[in-house]
Amino acid sequence: MPIQRLLAEGFTLAYWLLRCLLELLLLLARSEQRKEVEILLLRHELQVLRRQVARPQLRPADRVVLAALSQALPRVRSLLVEPATLLRWHRELVRRRWSFPTRPPGRPPMVSQARQLVLRLAAENPGWGYKRIHGELTGLGFTLSPSTVWNILRRHGIDPVPRRARLSWREFLHQQAASIVECDFFTVDTLWLRRLYVFFFIELERRRVHIAGITAHPNGAWVTQQARNVLATLKNEGKQPRILIRDRDVKLTKAFDAFLQSEGIRVIRTPIAAPQAKAHAERWVGSIRRPPQHTPAAPRARAATADPQTDPDPNATRRRSGSPTRPTRRPPARVRARCVALPS
């Protein structure tokens, strides 16, 4: 970059010198009287410009021409620059000749394009470590050290390769929720102590529950038929699940899995005694089993509507006795799900 600048200044100076020589040849051909008139005109224009411009901006070529012409003229007051200014220009040239380019201390600043490229390579290639990313950047012409790549990944919260390439079960469910369905059983005891088995499916994307069927004696054929009915309902709605999560219940036979695989659905069995792997279905069953609880009203609304004779404050006796008042526990929130009953 400095070499190109020097070449440009050299060409500019050569052009100005050639122009001055041509103007000198034209001046030799003019008469003395015409030259005197032109000098008076130029001096008057210079005075006008001095009143309008506080400090003119001179290029390096202008400085060379003014310095060269000032040597051929005596010291006059009408010169654009003073002799001290000419000496200052000479000192600047000497200082620039014997000075070397310097840079601020520390590491050079990071190029934003390189930082964005590091993050992009890490996101698109989870199996690449910081050394692999550094090698790719070196091949593209970026001068970075491996520690710089590691610092960029750490500052943006990107884990190392073993933890980044591994997908957790929660992340898997979140990414594939639109195509995952869970199924499970829960029991209901009637008034005459007869136990019924309720077979249901739940969509993870909308938490929509499909009641497949209710029977007292579930078997493999009945379960397969109920799954066929649920899939038909989903296809009519334009949905095609790709993954079904189930537990290791013996009622879900190999024929059930074979039917789902023939429909292009991958069956994933949860580990033994691991209800968290099928948390959505277990949570909905828990909300069905828990009795509905009344949520207490706000304190201000209760105080405005309560009658001190018929509805005394339950904490008044405790406060009068001096025992601490225990805050009322908030009942657990129930899972809101939409149930769809299928025709038997």
C-alpha cells in the first residue's frame, strides 16, 4: 500500500513539472508588458482568496512546486506560504524518510468475516473441533491461531465436539415434535370395581390427545386395530407421524410394531423404569387422575366479598394465638390438552 501511494505521488509530481515547463515556454513567448499585467491580476486574485480561505489545503505536488519557485524569487510578502513553512515541510520529509511503520501493541483486531465464518463452520459441522476449523480457515487464507478459534467458540457458548455432537433427549423431542406421537395405557375402575383400560395417543407438537379405545381385555389384535384407526384419522387431517414413542408394555406386541413400521413410522421403546422418556403422556395421565382443585381467589377480591359473620378469616385465630401464618400453597397446574374420541 505505501509503495502504490509513492508511485501515485511520483506520477502527479512529474505531471506538475511538465505542466510548469510548458507554462514557462509560453511565458517566454509573451511580452514584458503583458507579463506585468498578468502578475498584477494574479496578486489581486490571491488577496481575494486569502480573505475567503483561512488555510488552503496543499497536496505534496503543490508543496514541491512552491518550494522550487520560492528559491528563484526573493522574499516577497505575496507568497502563499512563509519560509518557515517551507522549512517545516523539509523537516517532515526527513522524519518520514527515517521513520518505520508502527502498529498498536497487542494482537491485531479480529476480522468480522473470520468470526462469522468460524461460527458458521461450527454450526454446520457439529463434529469439527477448533483445530479442524482452524485448518479450514488457513486453507481459505485467514491468518488465525487455534487458540483464537477456541476463544471465539467459547465466548459464543458453543461446547466442545463431544458435547456439541451429542443430541440430548429433550433437544431431540423439541426438534422433532411435529412428527412424534406417544402412546400409553391408563386404567379406570368403575363403580362395580371393574377395571377398564384406556388406550390413547398424544401429539407432541400441539399436545392433542386421541382416545383410541376403551376395553376390559386388551390384546395385540385390538391394540393394532386402534392404532390403524388413529393413523387413518391423522392422515385425513394431513399429518404423517414419523416416530412413535412407547414403553415396554406387553400389550404392545410385535404385530403392533410391524404395522407401524409398514406405515413408515419408527418405533422407539423407552428404557426400563424411565417415565421421563415418555413425560408428555405420563403428565397427561397424572392430570386425569388428580381430582380438580379450586383455585383460591385473589386476596382483595376475597376481602371484598367475605362476610365477617359467615366467612371469618381462617388465619385470624392463628394470628391472635401468636403462631406464624403459613402461606397457602398453590395447587399444581393441570395440563391442558385437547381430547379427540375416535369412533369405535
